[in-house]
Amino acid sequence: MSAAPPDMPPANAMDLHDRAALLASGERSSEDLTRDALAAADRLNPALNAFIEIHHDAAIDQARASDQRRSNGRSLGPLDGLPIALKDNICLAHGRTTCASRFLESYRSPYTATAAQRLIDAGIVVVGKTNMDEFAMGSSTENSAFGPTRNPHDPSRVPGGSSGGSAAAVGANIVAAALGSDTGGSIRQPAAFCGCVGLKPTYGRVSRWGLVAYASSLDQIGPITRSLRDAALLLSVIAGHDPLDSTSAPASVAPPCPSHAPSAPSTSRPEPPTIGLPRAIRNSTGNHPAVNAALESAAHAFESAGARIVEIDLPDGRDAIAAYYIIACAEASSNLARFDGVRYGRRADIGPSADLEALYRRSRTEGFGPEVQRRIMLGTHVLSAGYADRYYHTAQRAREFIRRAFQAALHTCNAILMPATPGPAFRLAEKTTDPLALYLEDVYTVSVNLAGLPAVSVPVASAQIDGKSLPIGMQLVGRPFDEHDLLALASTVMLRTR
Ligand code: GLN
């Protein structure tokens, strides 16, 4: 299968702040920016398949309303009038919310997710819903019922997943920012593959209300952007307590970083910042050489900026993967029970004589793709009588061990530096026949979700592979509710693309 290569994203593409300045100066209107985004989506989507749905008319209506507010002197703030995209597991009371599943192919949510609503209340324009792995289960966006998304840097490669459509849309500069969700790496890994910034906030930082649940104790919504300052800005709008999500935290939200974040946090914390480097990850033979080189350069950049580097020990990422896939599948098997063709989802046509049990079975067999079925079965098995102790409870103990190890490490350093992924974007179909190989993609990301910590993935370098320049991302993991300092620190290693 071949696809026409899309236009390369311009290296100096504007971020949300730049675009907001154009609106403020009157150089462009929201309708101009929105028409540009829609035109880019229409032009590139046949090659990238980044969008499941493009909201042409609604986006123009929202843009005109924003322009109207601005001309009346009632602009809602820095996001007012800026086009962005939403991952298709974030409910919107407009259009469809499919989670890239046949089951929800024609599902229309009666309400809008809190995080999306907060952005809409701040005036953003939603240009469309982005492609993803079905129900956010995957690391390549190949598990979508609507076909895979392709990487804008090399269309023969995956964009990562599960928020691959959001990352491809930002990486291809269709929009400057998008929301994704991260249960075990689904914001950070695709951001790394597509050369974007991807922020997974602290668990509880952003309301999960209206995010179609995969694994509720791990899921977080977060931004995928072109700059750290945009990630900070979007986080400041979507974060904060929501009475509709009992796990959302009351912790106050720090204001966005200054336009150009300083290389070290400007808080009262004693200088210089200390960066932890996990000993076992350094020079791991499991990493692509370009990733190991980028990790060393990032550590060096921190040292040059005055930071202290300390080696730390963390639990083996492969144990974290085992614990993660048990816990995530267990929670998924329970969360996805609601999709039965009666309460939610497409109903199988089984004829008048069949019973309810048969209706459930046929609807779920026809509606769910193979990876979702595999995880429901795995999750049901690890929770079943006789096995729960061996698998589920052991995984919960491992999770607690991992959480404590990260907590202890973050007592000795301000942030932990590690790769976002073991290698750059891989080829389409390279890992589809081997689920375990695909699960290993998450070796650096899942521990962070198990520990509930914030982490940001930033583009730090690119590797020349097969004549293409593929982005390499590094990850910084921070202390709970300390996204502000984390983003400031990350500016030390971020590749300057703007
Ligand atoms: N790749 C991981 C999984 O398939 C993470 C997915 C996610 O973060 N939604 O579970």
C-alpha cells in the first residue's frame, strides 16, 4: 500500500501563541485561520487519515462567533478563535464520538466532556475529531476501525498511538494543537513519533468526565502541541476540579509559563535543578542508537544549563508493562461492559427468535475489533475467581512498588529524564502480528501512569532513516501537580523548531 507523501510540516510552523498574536493584531481573523486549518485537513487527510470527522460548517460558525466577539471588544482570552482538534474518545455534543470503533460508528454524545467544554468556553474552534486506536488500545493507531493514520514525517510509518490522529494533525501543521488521552503513553509516544510536545498531566489534574473510559485509574486527557508554552496554556484551561469527576483534584492550577520559559524553574526551589537519569536505561541495548545518543545530548544540555545530573534506579520497565497490561485490561473489561448493543453501541441483527444473551454476544463480536476483544478477554481472565490473586492483586502490589520507587527518586531530583520511546516511528504493519512487541513500545511510558505522575515528551533530535528525517522525543517526569516546573525544565532540551 502506498500513499502520496503529504507536504512536509514547515519547520517554523506557528504555535497557538503566534496565531493568537495574529488575531490580536487584526492581521488574520479566526475565520481565516479556521479556513486554513480546514483546507489543510481536506488536503492532507486522504494521505494521513488523521481525522475521523472534519467539522466544516460548525467550525466556520464557531470562528465567525469568535470574530464577532472580538469586533465587539469581548474576546474571551488567548485561545479565543484558535482552531484545534479533539481525539475521538472525547465526547462532544456535536457530530459523532466513535472511539474509532465500529461499535460506536454512529454514536452521538448528548453532552460535551468537561475538558473540551472548558476550551469551548475559552473560545476555541473545533475543526474535527481525530483518529485513534479503537477505545485507545494500542501504540500505532493501526487498531482503528477506520484505517490507520500515517506519520507526516514518513507516510510509510505509524504516527504512534493511541492519539495518533491528534499527533499527526499537529505534526503536519493542520492545527497547532489537539487534545489526546494518555492511559499508558498515548499522548507522549505519538507526540515523540510526530515531533510534537505531548503532556500527560498528573492523574486527577484534568477531569475525565466525558472521556470514554479505557482504564479509569490511569486515563488522563492532555495537550499535544508545537511548543511548551502552548502545552502550559492549554493545561491551565482544561485543568482543575470538576464535581462531575470524583477523582479530579482540587489542587490549584499554576498560571501558564512565560512566553519563553526559563531553563530552570523560577520558583523558590534551591538551584540548580537536579535531573535524575535512570542507570539501566542509559545505553540500553533495547534502544535505537539515535535514542541513546539523544538521551546523552539531553543530559549534556541540562549540565550545560547548570543542572546537576544524578543516576537513579527505577524498577524494570518490563515489570511495569506486565503490571500495566493486567490492570489496564482488567479495568477495560469492566468499563467496556456497557457496550452491549442495548445501552450503547450498534445492535446486531439476530432475528426475532434469539435471546438477549445471543444479542449481547453477536453485537460485541461484530462491534469490537480484535485487539479490544483480546483485552476484554485478558481482563476478564485476570479478574476471575482463582486467578485474581495470581494476576490482578499481584499487579496492584507491583503498581504500589513502582509508585513508591518514583516517589523516592523524585525526592532526590526535580525531574527524571528518559526516552519517550525505545526508537523512532516504526513501519506500518511492522508489529501488527506480534502484540507483545507492540506492548514493549510502552516500556518508558506506562510506569508514569501507574505512578500517577505528570510527564512531558519533547522533540529533541531527529534521525536520518531511509532518507527521511524522523523525530526523536525525550520524556521528563515530574513531581505530582508540578507541571509548571516540568514544562519550564523541558525547555532546556526542546529542539528549536520555531
Ligand atoms: N499502548 C498502551 C495501551 O495500548 C497505551 C494506550 C493509551 O495510553 N491509551 O494500552
